[in-house]
Amino acid sequence: MPRPEVQAPPEIFYNESEARKYTTSSRIIEIQARISERALELLALPDDGVPKMLLDIGCGSGLSGETLTEHGHHWIGCDISQSMLDVALERETEGDLLLADMGEGLGLRPGVMDGAISISAVQVILQVFVLFLQLACRV
Ligand SMILES: C[S@@+](CC[C@H](N)C(=O)[O-])C[C@H]1O[C@@H](n2cnc3c(N)ncnc32)[C@H](O)[C@@H]1O
């Protein structure tokens, strides 16, 4: 089965049924949690007991955001798929959710966020870049 990012744009691929399938897969739940833990380690936030405000870019249904919540942080998640955000709302994730394309910016003022994570989402942009290069090479 080809990877999601080569099948269709994310706002089309992650429709209602894919969003539900994604969120109920125990394998995906575990992977998102483990990578989010690692992303938090890499952020190396000060260990001062003060909750931080984090951005989850491509937050999907909020699996990665749950790890942020478990660590006591606040978060805002953005995603391009309304269906993924609908599932996040149903699951009552703690983060505030924005329907937005990460490539277009969020209009947040500098310094508002203490850090950002993006788990299994940025490769979609890389895939678009690869497709663009492949097309350009054919010209
Ligand atoms: C594999 S899912 C991971 C979701 C999330 N990290 C989680 O734990 O559930 C990738 C997500 O990236 C989102 N995404 C892809 N391209 C995006 C873009 N340009 N802007 C915002 N979100 C995007 C998709 O809609 C999808 O929900």
C-alpha cells in the first residue's frame, strides 16, 4: 500500500473514514506517542515545572497532542483536514484546533509559542517537492 502522501492531497486523503481508521489503529497510536515523546526530548524545554505553549503542526486527530497534554503542556494544533480535526473534537483533546495549511502560516505573533512539533506531517510537503522536481526533470 503506497504511503498516504503519494495517494492524494492530505485534505482529500484524510476524509471521514480514513480519519477514523487512522485514529483507532493501535499501531499508529503507539507510533505517534513514541515519536512525540522523542520530539519533546529534542525540544529540550526548560525543566522548570512551568507548562509551555506548543504548536502541533499537522495535529490530525490529536494523538501527538495527547503526549503534550500528558507532559502538562498547553498546545494549539493546526491541520488541513477538517475530518481529522472533527475526530480530534470528538475525542475531546485538550488543544485548541485550527483548520489551516501549514504552508500558508498561522498569523501568530512572534514569541507566542514556546516550541513546535510536527509528527508525520512535514513529509507531505517533501513529497510535493519531489513530485515537482520529477515533473521539472521531464520538461
Ligand atoms: C500522519 S497524520 C499525523 C497526525 C498527528 N501528528 C497525529 O498524531 O495524529 C499527518 C497529518 O498532517 C496533516 N497535514 C498534511 N499536510 C498538511 C498541511 N499542508 N497543513 C496542515 N496539515 C497538514 C494531515 O491532514 C494529517 O492529519
